[in-house]
Amino acid sequence: MIEVLKLGPVCVDVEGLSLTEHERGRLRHPMTGMVILFTRNYRDREQLRALCDEIHAVRPGILISVDHEGGRVQRFRSEFTDVPAMSEIAAHEDAEARFEAAGLVLAAELRACGVDFTFAPVLDVDYGRSAVIGSRSLGTTPELVTAHAAALIRGLRRGGMASCGKHFPGHGWAEADSHTALPEDERDAESLMRDMLPYGKLPELASVMTAHVAYHAFEGEVATFSRRLLQDELRERLGFRGLVFSDDLSMKGAAGGSVTEQAEKALAAGCDMVLVCNRPDMADELLANLRWTRTPEFDARLAGLAPAAACGGAELEEARPEGVNHSTYRKAVLIIESLLDTDLYKFTMQQCVLHQFPGADAEYRFKCRTPGIDLSPFVDEINAELDHLCSLYFREDELAYLDSLRFIKSDYVEFLSLFHLKRKYISVTKSQDYPCGIDITAKGPWLHTILFEIPVLAIVNEVYFRNTYPDLDETEGVARLERKIELLRNEPDNGGLRISDYGTRRRFSKAWQKKVLLNMKERLGGIFTGTSNVMYAKELGLTPHGTMAHEFLQACQALGPRLRDTQVFAFEMWAKEYRGDLGIALSDVYGMDPFLRDFDMFFCKLFDGVRHDSGDPFVWGERMIEHWKANRCDPRTKSLIFSDSLTVPKAIELYERFHGRVKVAFGIGTNLMNDRGPQPLNVVMKMVKANGQPVAKISDAPEKGMCEDEGYLRYLRQVFGLPPVA
């Protein structure tokens, strides 16, 4: 919510890529209420985000705006979608759908970088006369402009942004450019009122910008300074209730007297806010001399421009108009829009790293196990998504949610309030050294690289599937989901059956994951127990689930005492952190035999259960039951968590085998979140080094092992009493 009581009626600009001390003082002035950015203020998305953060830190609640319409009026180019000119979009048969998509693109990309507002749409009718308007126009008649603008405004709103119609009452007829001259419109009042039509037909229009044009039908008055146009026509006849901006007072079309006199005249005529751009001397003069009285109407109108949460991912995909799948839209669907869009165990591990191993380094490598997949065409798109990922910070409501979890400590939440993923720690390049054609490597402090894995995998998956299967119908996926739900509902003895979602890393898309979760929540009742995805747990009121992960035990190979003791060391460090909470141990980093040797009576009694992630699950379950019995534990008090390539039928089969003998639960991932018809990608991102030392996973399923140092792998197998690989 904008802090309206602290904001004034003047919009100013800044000179460079960051603020000067003088500009900081200008932003703090009580008459300042908005900042407008230009191309000179942009180098890349990271820098823009930093500038916006800096502005908001200096003046909390101040609006940051830009003229970013698409076409030739698009201030930010590199790393932003090249949005077509409005006239180009208007030429398509499905123009309204495309305008809505364009609005989503504009708003989502700007809001992701911290920009609150763009001065769009242009409501000027294209009469083929005005070069300054021309291709910026949404149509050649007021009716077309209205219809197209309504669609664009819908898109902007869904992207979290309010709208501004310009230039009232219409700049499409006057030929001169108001930047350099005073344009004149000699038409009669009836013609001019037709141009005004969109302003009375767009109830979602949040603000209006005036035209520096002299209108003969109103005795040559310039709209910016005309009480008759702004009060009698715009407010009274057309019923507009939003905020009214003047166009830039430094333009030639607004000339006449000092900037203070111009501003006071514009405000007296009916403008709520005045712009002074590209003339810092004029801005300082105005702030020093302007006399202005706040009104409740001003506060309400300004509050109407407050940005909403940046919309992307599932929300954008859900809003995609039927039949529209052009590249402009797809690029607007930012895949990761929250740092909570990851698995719970990444947070529980990171907390442990913060407390136990804050100085450790780590290196992760991506691997695609699916043969015949070439991901190299998608490198640029993946990099763009990572740029956006690394611009995100935790929001206050997200931090509050994490703080509400019983096992999350307050100092860790405080750490997260300052945390963001750093782009310098991850790289994506084309590489012929890997069968999939790309190399993704994360390398840096473990504390700062640990949260890359899940969003990176989700990004790779969604980029691949939205490009490879852009028009895939949901019918098959919905039918398959329906069959799974019915199998679970119809299981005769399903009172103890517990299914959870573990599928974020290999989901078809963010939108599909949400759809599946909502269906399972609605139709499965107590059978569906929650999700590993923290964002959706928060959003949908589900229980977040997570256990110990492979990388935690792998890292301990480098961080613990002698190598043979590192599995025990990892369990002890986990127990030290959580003191009996989150008591599910992972069994397959070294294989089942070494696990059982290390998982002695102490750990059998200390941990609540064990997770299976490789090898024959039936054999594994039987061995765990016997192991608990041998260590004086009642298996009926313990839990077996199955999560290895599960399907619903396999989960039911395991449930029928073990139910009543031990507590059982099932984490199903890919088969829930990427069962749409096309073959899912089997992608992983595994730790390969810790503190510069190789680490490895020795799986009971050999294909799931991963190590880049064969010598180290042989030594590790020897240390843990495993036979050499044939």
C-alpha cells in the first residue's frame, strides 16, 4: 500500500544508474510523490532492481514509473521482451487477446524489477496525421481504441500494475510534437468528444495524462491548463474518478511562465500530479516554491495506482487467452516468482548450514539422464529466467510464514530477510561436453548456493516443455490425473494411505502443479497430506513436507571427521540442529548395507523413520522393519517414506504390503506433476564438491549415482566396504 500521507504532487526524474546525494534529498522532499525513469537509468535488470530498491529505501512508498509502452517507446531493451508496437498488435485478428498478453508482459517484467507503474495505454486515435503518435496508437477509431485498451488494461492489472490513458482529450489529430512545439487541434467539439470516448468507457482506467495541445473548440486552451476540459468534460461529463497527470512541464507545449506558475495553473485546472523531466533545475525550483494543499481525493486517487504483487508463473499462464501462444506472451510467464517456490528441505538444510557449516563452499552440476535431449537452444531463455530468479527477495508475508513453522529459528528468518540468490554463483552455457548440450554449474558458498537446485530444475523443465510442446492440450493430463485420484479413492482400506507431492523439480509447468494440487486437495481429503513446495503450502493451506537430502550427507564427506564416520557425523549434526524434530533419515547415499551398519540402536530410537529413494522398495522396507526389531524398536511406531520414481499403483502396492506393520507415507513427484503425455525429463542438479573436495552419492540404483572423480568414488566404496564397480 502506498504511504499516501507522505507523498506529494510532483514527479521528478534521476540522472544516472544510481542516486546522487542531491537526488536523495530531492526524493525526500514532501512535495515529491513519484519518480520517472528513462533509458539512461538502465543498464541491465540487476542494476534496475538495485536502483528501484535504492529509491524505495530513500522514500518508502514512492511510486516508480516509466514510459514503457512497447514499440518505439520502450525504455528498457536488453533482457526485456521486445514488445511490438501497438499498431502492429492491432492488425491481428486476435488483437484483444494479444493486447492482454502484451499488458501481462509489460507489467510482469517491470514489476519484477521494482518498477511500480507505466504510462500506458495510449488512447489517441490514429488518424494518419500525428507522427509522434502513429504506431503507438491502439486503433484507427475510438471504438477500436476502447476495446483494445480494455484488453491491455486487463493484462496490466493481472501483472500487478495500474494503467494511465494518454493524452486527454486526444493527440491523434494534431501534427506537431509537443516536445518541441505547441500542437493545435482545429476540429469542432463534436469531433473532439469522439476522441474522448475511451475515457468514459474504461472503468478500470486508474489514471489519465493530459495533452499539451491547444484545442480550438475550447478557445485554444491547452488541455493541461484547461478547467473546462479536465473538470467539466473529464470529471463531470465522462465521470472519470482516477488520478490526472500533467504531461512533462519542461516540454515546449507547456511553455508559459515559470515552472511553478505552470504547475500551479495545471493543479488549479484539475491535474493531481505534475511531471518535470530532464530539467533538474526546474524540478528543484518547483519543489522549493510550490504551494499545495493535500485533499482526501488526492490520497484516494494516488492509492488507486498502488502496485499489486508481481504476477507471473501460474497466474500468468492461467490468464493466457485461449489460442494465444506467441513468443511475446511466453516470455512474460516468469517461472519463479517467489523464493518460496522450492522444496521445504532446502530451507531446513540451509538453516543447518547457517548454524553448523557457515564457511563451507559447494559446487553443483546439472545432469539430464534422458537420452537424446538437446537443451542448447534454450540457453538464453534459461539465463533470462535465472536473471529474474536472482532479483527476488523474500517478502514480509513469506518470512512470517517461515517463522510460523515450529522448526524454523528466528535468526535464520532474519538471515533470509537479507538473502537473495547471487547471479555470479551460477552459470549456464552451451557445451558439447555434456550429452544434453548445456553445462549448468553453481559454485560458491554453500550457504548461498544451496537454494539454486529446485528452481533451476523447475526452470529447465518449464522452458523445455513450453517450447517443445507449446500447444499441448490438457485433456490427456487431466484424464490421467483423474485415474490416479480414483485409484486412491477406491482403495478398499485407504484409511492409513498418505500421499504427498514431491514434484516441483520436474513439473511440466508451475500452472500444472497448482492445478494438480488443487484437485488433490479438493477430492482426496485426508489421503492427500501436503506438498514439498513451500509456496503452494502457504498459498493453498497445505502442510509442507521435507526430509534430509542427499547433499547434506554428501557434504559431510568433506566437512566431517575421517571419511568412514561421515554418515554418522551427518546424522549427529542433523540431530544437533533439530533436537528430535524432522526425524526422517535418508538411507541411500552410501547404499543400504553401510546405512544399516551406521544406523545403530541410538539412531533407531532417535529418528522417527527413514526415507527410501533408490533400489527395490519392497526389499528395503522388509530390511528396515527387521533392523528396527533387531534394535529393540517397535516398527509400528516408525515411518517408512517412499519417494523413488513412484506411481500411484506402485504406492498402493507398497501400502498393501506394509500397512499395519509400520507407518507408511508416499512422496510422488514426476508421475503427478509431469504426466501430460510427453516423456518427462529426468534431470538432477547434484553436489559434486564441498570445500573443493570431490563428494559422491553411491546409490542402490547405479544410474542414480553421481561423482565427477572416479578415483575418489573407488576410494569411497572401499572405505564403506562396498565391492568395486564392475
